[in-house]
Amino acid sequence: MTRIARFRHAGRNKFGVLDGDSFVDATRAYAAAQQAKGVPHADALADVVLPPDLLVFFESGDTGTAALQEAVAYAAALDPEVARREGIRVDRSEATVAVPIPRPPKIVCVARNYAKHAAEANLQISEIPILFPRFGATQIADGEAIIVPTVSKEVDWEGELAVVIGKGGRHIRKEDAFAHVGGYTIFNDVSVRDYQFRVTQYTGGKNFHASAPVGPHITLADEGLNPHNLRITTTVNGVVKQDATTAEFIFDIPTLIEHISEFIELEPGDIIPTGTPAGVGFKRQPPEFLADGDVVEVSVEGIGTLTNPVRNEE
């Protein structure tokens, strides 16, 4: 599986490809590959073709994909210690993972996409997907803190698989939908429940500061991963709260893409969290909510684990 990420190292943002316990710096590897071929201004070329910006990567389409493949192949052929000395390989312990796409064109979230979740919430299953917007500024990276706001203590977890759009378009047919998927990541649609249910729309309760953990990386879609048969679990302080499989989707990914693209143009870098399974906190007896000191982990089979501590707003 090719897993791409943004990370910081030595004070700079990097475009990383996860390889075991290290990242390949894709920009540096591509520059070195061009230098080895005698291409002039290789560093400047790499900064244009594979900059440390995953949105640019998805926008560049086949050009970016080909450059990434060349960079990975070049790095793989190097002795690991040589690659480390040349800055092409960075140990994960020396890097800090960042939000994969900090400024996505859109985050379009899906509600009630698991029948058991709809049932636990005593809500009907809709005939069409229920959607609501997330703002990119609410995103936080793996390891960063979910913030319990001063105005509420009803902060709830919602582990989800998220789709990253690689090729945009409108009126995308179901049979063509997967050609528009660039990859998959993990999303925790943290919800402030009293703000969410105080009114009939979800926007306020779904857009608090530091309430959207995402990452830690994006698994590219051309790797044979079946997104409709992945186990997804959420734990709080090591206790399993959600345990389901994406085979339980009410609306599969082609249906979601077809529906969303009926009314708005999808763009490279758009993120579609596909809904959360049963096991959220507000419907437990008694209700459970996140508190300062908790640790939330969302794992999706074939992708990885997204881990975030919980802190009170200062």
C-alpha cells in the first residue's frame, strides 16, 4: 500500500511516503533522481512537481503520480543509511505528522450511513444521503488534542472512513465513481452534541475548534484496497466503543459520489467522511462524553490508526 502524508522535520513541511518506521521525503527523492539523470535545476523542478502539499499532488493527476512512483523507486534502490544522510529517508521518530490536506476545497460529511447507528439514535433511514459541511480549519493531525470547549461538555466520538477525491467532476455516474477516488484516510467527526441537536441542522455542533482529527496519512486508491469491506473501530482509553465494518454502509461510495456531484462539482482534494457506525457516546446508558485526559483511537483496516488526546479549552 502506498501511504502518503505531510510531516514536519527540521522545521520544514515535507511530502512523505510511509515506509515501515520511516518516511521517504518524496520531494527530495525526486530531486535526487533528476540530478542522477543530469536534469538541470532538479531541486526547483521537484519543488514544482512534488511540493510538500498533498492538495497539489491530487490536482496534478497522472503527472504527480508518475513523479511519485519515480521518487519511491529511486529511494528504494538506495542503501537506507545513505538515504538518511542525504535527507531522502527520515525516521518517523524524528518527524511530526501534519494534517494531510489542511485546506481541502470541501469536506462533505455523511450522516446516518449505518443502520445500527440510525437505530441507536432513534432516527429514520433517509431515502437519500444526509450531508452536512465541515470546515477545513477544524481539522487536527494525529497526535494533536481534541478540545473540549468551555461552552459544552457533551463532546462525542465518531470514527469514520473518509474518501479523498483525486479527480473532480459533476454528474459522476456510479459506474465511474472509483475513477474519481484518489485515496482513503481516517476521520473522527467529533461532535458537540448539545450544539448539534439544539437546532435542526448539524453545522454548529460539527464545526467546533480542533474537532476533526484526520490522518495520519492517505492510502492511495490504486492499491487494491476494498473500501466496502474494512473493519473500523474506535476506542477511548483502550476500551472499544465502536466496532463495525464498512460492509454495513447504507449508501456505498459510488452512491455518495453520484449524489454529491449532482449538485456541486467535486474537486481534487475534497474529503468525504462516510458516516459513523453504532457505539457513539450520547446514546449510551448513561451517556458518555470525552473529557480532559482521555485518548481516542480510530482504526481502519488497511489504513492505520488515528490517535488523539483530549484536552479542556484553556
